[in-house]
Amino acid sequence: MKKVGIIGVGEYLPEKILTNADLEKMVDTSDEWITTRTGIKERHQAAKGEAASDLAFKAAEEALKNAKLKAEDLDLIVVATITGDMPCPSVASILQNKLGAKGAACFDISAACAGFVYGISVAQQFVASATYKNALVVGVEVLTSVTDWQDRNTCVLFGDGAGAVVLSEVKNRGIISTYLGCDGSKLGLLNIPAGGSANPASTETVRNRQHFIKMQGNELFKIAVNTMTRAAEIVLEQAGMTFADVDIIIPHQANARIIMAVAKKLGIPEGRVYLNIERCGNMSSASTVTALCEAVREGRVKKGDIVLLDAFGAGLVWGACVIEW
Ligand code: ACO
């Protein structure tokens, strides 16, 4: 098996910023509530007509440039998203055409906030087995397109963005271990009830606002803390490491309180936790990857560092990954 690592990173956040002050004008909320309960100050919002593939394209171009590769060098494109341009075809197919990555195999992964970790875990197998040489993995969301702007429980949480990485053979250990999991019995805690085959779009589903994200945040909070803690323990054990070996943890950014509770349980000091939730909110599949890309660009992740990715979301799904940078 080949050793596989990340050789290029890129991210894109839409220009428009929606602040907590903007939300105060839309629903009965306050900057104080949002900041203390979630850690979010602002989030980016895609422009009207700006689709997931548009965001993905900008992040992917940046990642390819960073990897010093051309689109034609890609053999595989995997896009993690729950807000694709349309139900069919995949964002990966649309992105392939936009990039001009002729011949690359393409598919999407639906694993919500754990989507990016699922994506690199799957793509890694293709590169490790030498089936493909270069794989592009993108995490992208336009969550504001499925946000109910009348529901203060959810509309203050989500944002839009994209991050992309290129996976290829590396000389160091690269991706050391990955761990994925799911508990499908709790899907009622977080979902978009209509618009699929179980409940196709109709005037009634639109009237009942069933095309928007529904979430029982309070129920999920404790599960998120426990699951992310356990996932980190398992993936590090698989890697033959302890928390002392971790230089930086880059978690899914659903809530700063969840992240800090996980770090505390793991014994990882705050200074070794990367956060972008204050500026970006929760971007589901795009959160972990944009945070990783930003951390690399800011010099928070350096060559030889041990990076721990840890994510949890709708499904319920979770995933963790240890990478030597
Ligand atoms: N502004 C003001 N008050 C609010 C708001 C708001 N925006 N939203 C809720 N409230 C009120 C509630 O109505 C409630 O009032 P009540 O006590 O009078 O009934 C009170 O605040 C407390 O509400 P809770 O839901 O208990 O608030 P909590 O502290 O749990 O915070 C939150 C809510 C931020 C959603 C939190 O529970 C959370 O982050 N949960 C986990 C989310 C998560 O991990 N999801 C999975 C990943 S996301 C994905 O996969 C797409």
C-alpha cells in the first residue's frame, strides 16, 4: 500500500457576511445569546444563484494551485455535501466539467458534518491501492439554502463555504489512521424531512416548511461531546498514539462549547484547538476542511505536525482522522 497524504489545500468563503446583528433584525434573538451559546459572531452566505459547485470550484482551483497540479492530473473527485446544486447529478460531476478534469471518476458523499472525514477516508483507499494517483476531496455547503429564516433555533447556526484538498502519494506517514461510525437510529434529531423519495416536494411540504433543516440541538449536544471524544480516542489508539502526540485538533465547528468540552475531556489544551466557528458558523461538510485549510495557511499546521480531525453530525455520523503533515 502507498502512503497517502494531503499535498494541496484551498478554501473559499462567499463574499457576503451575515452578522449576529443582522439576525437580530430577522428573529427574536440577540448577539449575546448566539455568542455565549454557540461562539458564532458571523457567517458567510452564498449569493443568489451561487451554487455548491461554484464554491467548490474556487476552493478546488486553489487546492490544485497549492499542489502544483493541473485539473487534468486528477483521477478522482469526491465531494462531501448535503446541499448539492440539484438532487441529480452529483456536485462532483458538475465540478469535473467546471475544472476541465476530463476522465476523473466522480461521486458525492452524504455524511453531513462528518462528510469531509468520510471523503478523505474513501479517497485515501483509491490512492493507497494505486487505483488512482491524484484525488481531489471537497467539502462544500450552501446551508443557507436549507435554513428556515423564521426558526431562531437553527437559523443562527449555519453558514456557507467550501474547502478542498488534493491527496497523493507522500514520503512521510501522511494519513495515519481514520475511524468512521454511524448510529442511524437517531436520524430524527437532525434532518431535512421533505424533498426526497420518502416525502417528495409538494405544495403541502413547502407550506409546512419541511425543506428546511430541523434540529433538536439540546438532545444532540451531549451526544456530540461524547461521540467526538470517543472517536478521537479510537483513532489515536489505532495510530498507536496518545493525546500528548497531537499538535493540533481541527474539529467540526458546530458549537464552540461542544469543541471545548471535547478538548477538556481529551486533555488537549485550548491553544492546540483550531476554531473558525466565530467567523464561519457551522458549515457541515465544509467546516472541518476549511478550518484545516485556514490553519495550514496561517502556519498553525507545520511540516511534521500531528493533526487530529474529529467530526460529528446528522445521521448520526462521526469520523476522525490522524495525519502527519
Ligand atoms: N436566540 C435566543 N434564544 C434562543 C435561540 C436564539 N437564537 N435559540 C433558542 N433559544 C432559546 C430556546 O427557545 C430556549 O428557551 P426556553 O428555555 O425558554 O425554552 C433556550 O434558548 C435554550 O435553548 P436550548 O436549545 O436548550 O439551547 P442550547 O444551550 O442547547 O443551545 C444549540 C442550542 C446552540 C443548538 C446547542 O444545543 C447545540 O449546539 N447543539 C448541538 C448541535 C450539533 O452538534 N449538531 C450536529 C452537527 S450539525 C449538522 O450535522 C448539520
